Amino acid sequence: MHIQGLTIGHAEDTENQTGVSVFLFDQPATCGYWLCGSAPALRDVQLLNLETSAKEIHGLVLTGGSAFGLDVTSGVMQWLAEQGKGLQTPHRRIPLVPTAGIYDFDQGNPVAPTPELAYRACQNAGTDYLYGRVGAGYGASAGKAWHQGTPTRTGIGLSSMRMGEHTVTSVAVVNAVGDIYEDNQIIAGARDPEGNLINLEKLIANGQCKMTLSDNQNTVLVANFIDAKLPAPELTLLSKMATAGIARSVRPSFTPFDGDIIFTAGVGAKAMDEPDMIRLGTICAQNVEQAIINSVKHSL
């Protein structure tokens, strides 16, 4: 479902198996986040902390290339500045663009997306929301905990749900340590040489699969969008509640080797009348779970 005021664009470097996804707003958007992984690659996310003076952002970026990929932000800032968007200062407008990255060097060459690729993603942005092996999900995979196994290629998953007259759309880039579950059944993850799914959660619990601090190659990135203006504290709470969607669909999740993070942005000028936060947070969690599942179904 289309979110009024939100355009999404993707661009890929197919030779190096990586890419970038951009989320652009017609008007500055309020945004909150919840960091639930321990190995994040982030830029300017601290702008969203509740005690900061910046109350709105102009774009959001998810990228491959781990910490090197965070340089793509400058390409998005350039594009936004050319459109006359950004925080007005005495000397020029400065676009505020939080960015989060996944480690996808294990799929192709260890080359990160470039600012030029991100600029192209901005040019590609539109209301026809693409999914599958596109953008930041181009080099993503799931089931990375066991080195003797072969991960399953994933990508970007998308899910939308209605709550009365409002729409919630969730986008997930799934590059997980763990396996992906639907209805308590593994649908993607580590496979043995015969192609059978291994069940990493069971191997880890039995002590048959161990990881080290050098295994920081994983992350689930999620962006929720709601077609209503909501205050940052409420959006932060919704991001926190939405982590249940990751926990239900990725096992194990939130490990020391994941950089999992959830953003939730309120898009549009109209405020939501007396929002039911428990209902809205429950919908966000369900939507995130489905988006992660769809990252597999859309990428096969």
C-alpha cells in the first residue's frame, strides 16, 4: 500500500553484490528508533535521540557495505539539497538523513555502495515500492551462524496493514545470523551440503555451533512508516514494540553479532487522533514479522 508523502528508491551494484535503498519524504518526518543488536553500523542515528534538538528528518537510508557503506549518505544529502530540502541554517540547508548498514561483503566482492549509487537510488525513487533482491537487500542472506552451512539468499521484504483510515508499511532488509521462521517452521537459513535446513537455534542451544567476535557479518534493518504525524516518543515506543516481529521470525535474534535496528517514521502533516499505542505497536510487530518472511518469499 502506498504511503502518501513517501517515495522509495533502490540501486544495485550487481558486480559487487551490494546496493542501497532510500526513503524520501515530501515533508520532514518525525522518526524514532530502537537498537536491539550489538554490532550496528550507523550514521546520524543519534539525531533521533529524544534529547536532541533535531525533531524531524528529511530521508532515511539502508545500505550494504557495513561501515564503509555509510558514506552513501552524502549522495542522498546532495540529492536532497538540490531539491531545496534540509534543515535551514544561516548559511545553507542541511539534510538530516539517518543511515544503517548491513555486512554483505560475504556475498560478492568486499566493495561498498558509493554516494553516486545512492544518488541514483534517489533518482529512482517513486511510489511503486519494489521488493526482493533490490537495493540494500541485494547482497543479503540468512542463516550465517554456522560456517559449515550455506546461507539462504534473502533481500528486502515489504508488508502493509491498515488500522482504520491509516496505513502502516514495513520494509525489512534481512541479513541475519539466524534462520527465518513462518508459523514456527523454518523457511530459510543455513543449509547442509545436501541442501537441508539445519535448525541453527537447536545447534546453538546444544553447543554444536559457536561464533566468535570476528563473525560480525549480520543484521536485520527495519523501517516502519505510518501515514500520520506522531511525536518522537511514541515512534520510539512503536519501534521497541516492533522488535517482537524480529524475535518471532528470526531465531536466534539480537545476538552479539547482529546490528538489528528498527526505525519508525510518521509521514504526513495530519496528526492521528488519540492513537491506540498498544494496537498500533501490535500491528507494527505483525507487519515486521511478515516483512521479514516476505524477504524470503520475494527473493526466491
